[in-house]
Amino acid sequence: MLDRFFEAVAALLLSAITLLALAAVVARYLLNASLSWSAEVLVGLLVYVTFFCGYLALRKGAHLRIDVVAACLPARGQWILFFLNQALIGVVCVVMVVWGLEQTLTFSHRTTLMLGAPQWLFYAAVPISGVGMLLELIRQCIAAVKAEVPPYEAARQAALEESAS
């Protein structure tokens, strides 16, 4: 359910970025007027798209990884490598949540220059996506343990099945 939420939000944000950028270009070059606030909104939307799509990439296994070493390891080594990898990603997610909350609170009283919008809105994407990624990591670990197949072997089998169909 959480991935559907992130997918929907990312799709809406990408649509909004496209439409707003198009409107800004049309206003500037055809109407000879500028949407002075558009840059702030575009940056904010891009921040949200970046972090929400980071969650989606983790969910779909699309983050960059090198499976060559894992494929050469015995099953026990694959399990150790998997959980070590998950732990490292988890540390990054915890940093995102803690630092993101700190930054969100630090900028809670400031506003943007053109819109006067609260700056915490821009920073809130970091802890929100960090929490989503932590939940996804936990889900992945539970699914791997339930599958009783070394995680990288399961990923390789899923990729082979997907490419065959």
C-alpha cells in the first residue's frame, strides 16, 4: 500500500513539474512575462520526486548493486552479505530520518523568498522517504527470511522469470 502512495505522489509531482515548467516557458517567451515563483515550486517538487522515487527504487530493487560477488558466495555468505547490505542502507535511512527531522525543525520558522511558503515543506521529504525506506527494508528482510532462499539467489531467479516472460 505504501508503494502505491509513493507511486501516485511521484506521478502527480512529475506531472506538476512538467506542466509548471511548460507554463513558465510559455509565460516567459510567448507572453513576455515571468512566473517569478515557479523556480521555488519546481525545486520543491523536484526534491519530493527525488526522495519518493528513491523509495520506489528500493522497493523495486532498482538501486545500483553488483551481484557478481554475491553470486560467487555460498548460501551463508549470501545471507551475511544481504543483511550487511540492508544494515548499511538502514543506517543511511536512519540518518535521513534524524537529520531530515532536525532540518525540518530548524527551518520551520523560515519562509521562501518569492512565495513566502514555509521552508519546512521542502525538508519534510527527507524524513518521510527515510521512514518509507526503513519500512521497506524491514519488509524485504522478513520476505527474505520467509523465502528460505539466499536473497541474491531469489533476486536472480525473479529476474530470470521476468526476462523470460
